[in-house]
Amino acid sequence: MAYQLYIGDRKYSSWSLRGWLMLEKFNLPHSTSLVEMFSGTMAAQMAPLAPARLLPTLVLPEGTVVGETVAIAETLAERHPEAGLWPADPAARATARWLVAEMASGFGALRSACPMQLAQIYQGFEPSDAVLVDLARIETLFDHAREISGAAEGWLFGDYSLADAFYAPVAARIVGYDLPVSERMRAYCRLTLSDPVLLQWQARIDETVYDTNPYPVDLPHRPWVLA
């Protein structure tokens, strides 16, 4: 039996992208239902999932509703130990959990100033000091993860893990706003955003179109081309 994943708009919903990657990258059977976040119908569409009120929300095959992305991640890892959602090595696994937890609770300046979008690359964005602090912290965590895993390049823990799924929208923000990061981080962003599974998601970002941009940015932009 398949999972049912409720997601928000693919162009903007960073948390929905995380939830979808957990299922898609690890080949877990699922179907998705799209909930429009900015049309005024979200509450009504999610009413059958109460008390869940945010996206993504997962419905297990037996009908249990699971909200919050960290809870979804742990539930899937528990139910599918053979899928390798977490690294096998205990130290790497603990570190990956740390990175996921800090992503879920932190980096508010980056998330607020740079809403995820996968349509264009803004030019001339000037990050605040708080955004720069968030970026530096992420690089510190990534360096630590690589020290623990021994993976000098590629995915953070050698094989793709939940940590990579959780930081995929960070890669989108770094590229989408052309943020100042190290070349090592930029290489990780290219790897993440050129992954065939993520490209499947990006190809469908225009499934919902609104009269106005929910996250307007008054800057020139160029097409989404990874450099």
C-alpha cells in the first residue's frame, strides 16, 4: 500500500520539497495531492487532515496522519530501515540527525529573506548580516558532516540521506539569490539542483499560477541556469 503525501506549491513550498524527496529519493510507494497555498482554499482542503495544518502532511497506508517534516522523516526511517534514509554508521547517523534538527528549527534569517523559488536567479540581492551568519553556520555544519563521514565531495554522508533532502531548499535559496558561499558549497548546490529527481519537481513548478507573486522580489533576474 502507498503513502499519501499532501504538498504545497512546488515553486515555493520548501518543506513540501523535503517531504517529497524523502519518498521519491528512497523509492517509497506514494501518491501526492497538491494543496494550493495562496488561493484561500488551503484550510478547507486540509480540514480532513486535522489537526494537521501545515504542508507537507503524510497519511500512512493504514490511515494515520503525520504532520511536521521531522516526524515524517523519523516515521519513514523507522518503517523502512532497509531504505537507508539515515547513514548506517552511528556517528554519521547522529550527525545527520543533528543537521536535520538544526535545519528544522533554525536559519530564520535566511528563510525569511530568501523565500524558496525555483524559477529564476535574482541579481543584485544584498544579504543582511543575519543571513550571512546563517550561511556561515550552514557551511560549518557541512564541514563537520564531511569530517565525520569522510565524504570530501558529493552528498554529505557519502550516500544520499535525509540530511541532503532537508538541505535541498537551502541549495535552491543559495542559487536563486546568488548568495556568497564557498566553492565547495556551490558545488554541493549544483549537485543537489541537477539531481534528476529534483529536476522532476522543478519541471512542475507552474502547475499552480497566481495573479500576483506571493513572494515578490524587486530585483532583476535571469533564467534558472546552474553555473
